Amino acid sequence: MSDLVLAERRGGAVHLILNRPDKLNSLNVELFQALDGHVRGLQKGEATIVVLRGGGRCFSAGHDLGDIAKGEKLPEANYQAKVIERLSTLPMPVITAVHGHCYTGALELALAGDLILAAESAKFADTHAKWALTPVWGLSQRLPRRVGTAKAREMMFTCRTYSGREAEAMGLANACVADDAFDAAIDALVAEIAANSSFSHAANKRLLDHTDGLPLPAGLAHEIYRGEGVGPDMGARIKAFAERARK
């Protein structure tokens, strides 16, 4: 498999690392193909948590404009959008860990994460309008669902850059930490999630995805009648809790 995306197991998680540091991890077709190979492998559910991050100086500077200029040769229509959708619908929690640049196409990729953890050095922006482009990898749908329509319009219309702290304040990032604490914060978040049931994580993720945008009565009915109920590890977890309580 291409080394444009590396996969490392660490602390109960699989880290997918964008590995084009000489180009600030800019996103070309070959990188998406490498990412797609890893994501398809993870669809089997063998990992507990996935962390998507960038190697080197940043998460990613965005879509490779050179690739656009020379005319991309895609394996199939809307290929990048399909890869991002596969990533977003993995059965386990996906954490996007962002340091440095996260611009435009990179922001669309980052939004595939269930959670976004930002370093203080993170810089988020949607610059489609700067280049007379419109999103085709999901930003117009995922961004307003995360930050609200008014803030999404602000980001899209102004092409302004937002810091990690500003991303945290607007709800784009779940948290922002100092750069020298970034790796430790990723590991701590992974450990906190991994301590809980992977059955519940997968079932709750499906529940949230399937009811997104439904009216409240329809969403409640879905939860009651189509929720997945009790996981196979419930008995062991309750027994372990009871044993700890007796000590």
C-alpha cells in the first residue's frame, strides 16, 4: 500500500497519518487512493477508534491546486467525496486531530471525524470562494451541522482563517490544547473512549446518523423501535462494576 498515508496502532487506536509533508500533505488523487485502502480495511470493524492526522508541519494545506490545474484523473466520479463518506460512516469513533493548516478540502476531510481535536497552532479556513470554487466533498452539509448555518456562511463567504481556540469556541473543534500537549491529549481522548463499549459506540453512531434532521417525534420513535438495545459485553461490564464496588 502507498506510503502517502501511514497506519499505526497506538493505545487502542489506529492512527491514519497523511504523509506528504514536503507538500504540506496537500490532497491529490494518489493520497486519496491510499486513504481509501486503509478505510476499506477498517470497515470490517477490527479497530476500536480511528485517529486521522497529518505528519510533519500540519494536518493538510488542502486540495492540491496543481492536481486541479493539470486535470485530475479520478478512478470514478466524485471519488474523493465517496472516500470521505466511507471514512465518516466507519462503525467506530473517528477523531480528527488537527495541527497547523486545515484549509478548504482539508477541512472537508477533517469534518468526516466524529470529534475534532485541535492544537493551538491549528488554522481552519474554507477558501473555496477565493478560487471561484464550490464544495463537492461535503462541506456545505457537514460544516453547518457542526457550527450552525450562520457561522458556516461566515466561513464560506469571508474565507477567513480561524485559530484552534476560535474553532473550539464555535464548536468546530471539540477541544483545543497546547501544541506540546497535543499528542498526550490525543492519547487521553482515545483512552477515555476506548474504556467504553465498542458495541455502544457503533450503535450510537448509527443512531445519530440515521436520525439526523428528523423531526423530534420521528427521531424518538426511531430510538425506541430501531435502536440496537443491549450489547454482548453488558453483563461483563456490570459484573466488573459490582466487583469493584464490593472492594
